[in-house]
Amino acid sequence: MVGRVNLKECLGSADLIQSSDPDFQVLDDGSVYTASAVEFDEKRSFTISLSDTKKQTQKEIPVLLEHQKKVLRKRHPKETVLRRSKRRWAPIPCSMQENSLGPFPLLLQQVQSDAAQNYTIFYSISGRGVDQEPLNLFFIEKDTGNLYCTRPVDREEYDVFDLIAYASTADGYSADLPLPLPIRVEDENDNHPIFTEAVYNFEVPESSRIVLEIEDSSFEHVGTTVGVVCATDRDEPDTMHTRLKYSILEQTPRSPGLFSVHPSTGVITTVSPYLNREVVDKYSLIMKVQDMDGQFFGLMSTATCIITVKDSNDHIPTFIQNAYEASVEENTVNVEILRTPIEDKDLINTANWRANFTILKGNENGYFKISTDKETNEGVLCVVKPLNYEENRQVILEIGVSNEAPFTRDVALRMTTMSRALVTVHVRDQNEGPECTPAAQYVRIKENSAVGTKINGYKAYDPETRSSKGLRYKKLRDPKEWIIIEEFSGSITTSKILDREAMTPRNDLYNITVLAIDQDGRSCTGTLVVNLEDVNDNPPEIPQNDLVICKPKMGYTDISAVDHDEPIHGAPFYFSLANTSPEINKIWTLTKLNDTAARLSYRKNAAFQEYNVPITVKDRAGQSTTKTLRVNLCDCVYPSQCRATSRSADVILGKWAILAILLGVALLSCVLLTLVCGVVGVRNKKHFPEDLAQQNLIISNTEAPGNDKVCSGNEFMIQTVNNSSQGFCGIVGSGVKNGGQETIEMTKGGHQTLESSCGAGHHHTLDSCRGGHVETDNCRYTCSEWYNYTQSRLGEKLHLCNQSENHMPSQDYVLSYNYEGRGSPAGSVGCCSEKQEEDGLDFLNNLEAKFTALAETCTKR
């Protein structure tokens, strides 16, 4: 500190104080301190700026520092020049005893400043105990600097008071920096040690052991830790006032002394291995703790420690008797025959007390079982498998007992064996029925054996006599009724021919259930298993019937065979073509594929059709069979396409369908005869009617008006379009060549329908004579040519129509149309065009809009 400036006289409301020289800092009370080591020759000046940010006012104080030339006894209060001087406090280390008895005020020490040599100094203090709680505990004389305490102090509440002493002149000038003045309160042993709990509860197993540890050539007993007691003391730590020592004042019951406590840590351990819960199960200890390291003048307190001895499995269960006897009737099961009580001194209803019984010897066949009764802790011996008096009239068992919990180590060392006892079980005889032993007996019979074949059957015996004499036999179950059982001997006789392949599922074993009955009506049931020896009585079979080969995509098809006999009478199979016509042998070849299959191949020149191929297959023993396969060599991509067509072709017509076909053929013949006669009589020049219909379809059930006409059987009546007084009944062929297609058009007014063809494959219509105006023209072809072509073509189409509508070519059958007018550039739009022009349908793309729908219908396939 280099001096103090009275800031309030300059600007009392200043809230911002700044120094123009960073080497000096100014505090709020006007004290000026050096911020770092400062050196200057004669003088140094700087400015202190004061600012009031709220009032927006500011003032500056110039400060001049110079070397002190002389010491002034009295400082002028208006003097602003700060003189640097080196001053020191003279503090004395200070302490006071807690709970002091006085007298008060108690002088603690005197505070002095060496500035008092030049100035009149006044002293003051602040801090806890002066202007902070506890208030007015200390005060200092202003003129002398004597520091006093006004009342006793508790160290546990205040262990030190950090006071700050000030030295200043009469005008408030700080002659020295504030001096920290700690006053320490010295501890007095005025607090008793206190246990953390009034009553401690610990548990220790009765099997606690004591071991000896060798350390520094001395033996130390190390026992089982029981628990830890702990105490606290409010006096000053790390002093004699808080150095505690633990001890046991009293043990109940008093003798013998079984526990000790570590004097410093408070750990309680056992000092004797003779803790026995069955004698004493609980101990009470009075624990003492004392400070001053346990000296007699130290303060002390006590607590209670309850130690419960936990049970250990240190007592093995023992049988009350060494030998027991029991009896049981033969053939009885799940009956209790004996109870064996035990003794165990361990705690009841714990794992150390509950018993586990076991049969050590004599139960190798598993006739007996021993369990524990949870309520009484007794062993319960039961029979779980029927005993036979004739085999075992007496059984001797050795049983043992142990606990659920393992024995403690000491007990296991002392007693290496468990408690044991002998049980003698007497088996009482019982008049029992026959025994079917073994339950399943086997005999062998060859299949296809003659009826009446006799074989040894099922044999039961009487356990009393150990023979089968006096027993009767009865058949309970015979699925196929193949055998007859003899009542007194049990032998069997075949009543039918046995077929191994007839059993479902196929099996070589045939089970017959037999009942054996003694003279008293008691019975037993057994099974007679007949092992059917296989005979090669089944030739191999070909499961396929119909085969489809898509030529040329498929070059062959595979054929497999199966044999119901055993494998020794089965594969490998031998395939061959049976005695067939030379044509079949020329087209088809058969090669071996594996032991059960062969490959059927055809030659490339084979025609598309259905073949009947007979194939012979033979097993290894020579048993053979021949089967004719229907092989369809089809022009297809997938075999399913030919199968669908084949199914359609196999449709069988009913009698009414056949009658309808015959009537249709008769009607068609009459129409053809009339048509042929009409064509022969017409030889005049072709004449085409005008297209009066203007390419419009006429409703088929509308008849145009006109006069009645007379039909001539040997000539056609030719009229012009405008002449409505005459007409003719029949069909007229107008040979129109347009776009490479020749058509036979319907005459105007013709409501005739006939599903036949005229000329070179055209569709035409003819119905009964209903009248109408027509125009006629001669056919381009002669009637003989037309008739010859029509007969074969019409027969083929009618045959396809009768097969199935699903047959692809059957869509090209005769359709009926009304008169469509004359002069169409495309000619006829019937779907039965000339066979040499079936692909010339490009003109359909240029039809007018009115015929688009009709063209799409006619060309749809």
C-alpha cells in the first residue's frame, strides 16, 4: 500500500474507479496498492478516474508519488500526496482454552503496528465473533490494541476464529494492510465416546473354527469374525481425547468366554471352537468404549451386543433301529410297506434336519423306492414294481440316510460314513393267473401257403406250475381273418391264402392278439407276430398309361416300373418292345436308363399321330408283364397342350346329338342337290347387283316386301334390281374377283341360311324359300367342280365341329350372314376363304368403319 485517497470528497456517488497507470490499483475505500514491482527515480504521477454511470458524471484525481524526505508527526487531512513507507505488524500467535472459567473479559493478546511510531494509530477488528455470529465474543481496545474474549467457547462448535485486525490514523488513513488474526480454541476432553448403535445384532455359525497363525515366532489365534462395533467422539481428532479402546465388560451366559474384541478396530471374533447351538443358541455381550486410550481417567460408554448362534449341520441323522422287517404280497405295486424314523439334533424344518433316504443295495431290479415324509421326516419304503413269489421270496435291502445340506467339515472328518440300516422284505404268495411271457412271440409263414397249413402258435404258462398245461387260448384280433387258433394247444392253422402285399401299410409282420385263460378264469394277453416270407408272386408293373411327346422338342420319354415284392424279387428290371408290327419296331426304340426305368425314343421320320406301343418288363427272377402304352407324338411345345386336345377329342356323343347330326346331314344333302341343279341351268354372263344396301347389315329376321314367287327346279329367273315383280328362291354365285379373293355374295332380300360352302371355299347362306328380289349371275366355276370340292371340305368341317368347340381348327366352320350388299372392294368377309388365299387378309385393314367390327369377328382365331 502506497497511500489512501479520499474519494468521497471528490465524487461520493462514484461506482467506477480506474487508474491510468496499470502498475497501481485503487480500492473502493481509496487505498492505493502496487499491482507489480515499481521502481522510479524521483517522482511518478498518474490519474484516478471516478465515474457515476447513473448520473453520467466523471471526475479525476491527480496523484503524485515521490521519495519521502522526512517523517511528519502529523499528516494534514487535505494532503493528497501518498508517501511510500515500509511498515510491519507485530501479531502474536493466539489461542484460548475451550470452556475457560475466566475471569472475563479475558485478555488474549495485544496487537501493535510499527506505524504507531510516527502517527497516532487506532485499532479495530472484524470477522466471526465480532460482527458475525457469535456476535461480541471478541473486542479490541482502540488505543492499546489489547484483544479480549467476553465468554467461554465450545471447541466442538467453533474450533477457530479467523479475525482481521486494522490499523488506521485519526483521519481514517490505513497505516498498514489488514492483518489476518486467527484465534484457535484448544480442545478439552469434554465429550464421551458414543457407540453408533445402542444394541448390535450379529449371527455366527456354530461350526466356527479357530486357527493358529504364526507371525514373528509367535502363535496368534484367529477366530471367525462375528461383527464390528464402532463409536465416535466429538473431541479433537488425532488426540488422546479421541483415541478409543474397546473391550467386553460382560458375557451372558458367563462361562465359558467365547468371544473377544479387538481394542482398536472393534472387531468381535470367536476364541473357542465349542459353539454349540443345541446347548446355547444366543449370547449377550456388554461392550465398553473409553477415550484417552483406555486410561482410567478417560470418558467411557457402553452398548449391548446380541450374538445368535446359527445352526450348522454338525449332527448326522441316525436310524432308531439297525434292522427292519416288512412284507408284501406278490404282484402288488404302489403300496407302502415300511416307515423308518430317524433322530437329528439339528434345527427342525431346516435343510440341516430334513433327511434324504437312499437304497444302497438290494434294489438292482428297481422293485422298491424310498422317499421322505416332509412332516415327520421319516423314510417311506414303497413297492413300485410287482414282485414274483416264485422268483424272489425274500429281498434284503440296505438303506442309508443323510441331510439335504452337506455336513460341516469337522463332522465329515469325524464321521466318514452315513447311518445305515438293513430291511428284510418278505414276499407273500398269491394265487395268480397265467403269464404271457414274452408278450410278443414270433412265427414264420411263407405267403401264398396252402389253406390248412398248421404252425406252432402262442404259448403261455402258469407261474405256479411253470407249465402250459390246463390253459385255453382264444383269438382276440385277426385283422385279415387269416388264421384259426386251436383252443387247448395254442397252435394256428391258416384259413386263407396269406398275401404279404395285401397288408396296408405293406409290412412283413402280421400281428394276432391271443388271450390265454386258466381253469379259474384268470387270463393274460399276448401277441403272436407272423413273419410273412415274401414269394415272387407279383410281376413288375408300368404305372403310366398315356404318354405325350412333343416333336421335335422332345426326342424321347422315360418309362418306369415298380414291383410290389421285396427287393430281392424286384429290380433290376429288363424292358423290351413286345411282339409288334414292323412299323412300330421301325419307329420306336427302347434303351435301359437304370435298374427301374427305360427310355423310349422315336425316329425323326415318325409321323404326328397316336401310337400303341406294347412294352414288356421283367424282374430279376423272370416274372414279367406286358402293357400297351398310348404314345401321342404331337406337334406341340408343351405336353399339356396335346393332353387338352386329346380330352376334347374323347368326348362321347349322346343319342340325341347323333340324331341331330344325321338330320343336319340329310338337310344339307337336299340343299346341295337343289344348288347343283340351279347352277347347271345357269350359263348366262355374270351380272352383279348394285350395292343397294350401302354396306349396311340387314336385321336377319326382317323379310323385304314383294310378290310371291314360283321356284323353278331347272332354271333361274333373272330380274333387274328395280324390277320388284319377280324374284327367285335359291343361291346365286356372283364371281367377284377383288384383291385376289373370290366371293360368292348373297342376293338381295335373301334371308336364307345354309352352313355350307360354294365355289372355292366361300361362306354362303341359304334358307327356305321366303321370297324376295334377287339378281342372279353365273358362277365362275362349274357345278361339278364346286360339288366335288364342297363334299370333302364340308365333311371335314362338320367332323371338326362335332368334336369340340375347344379344338383349334373348329373355329373355321360355316357361319351365317345376311345379305351384305354388292360391290364391296374386299369381296366376301366370310371366315371360310379360299384355301390358297387364307393368308391374304391385308385388305381387312382398309375396310370402312361399318365393317370393322364384322372383320374383327371373322378373322378372330
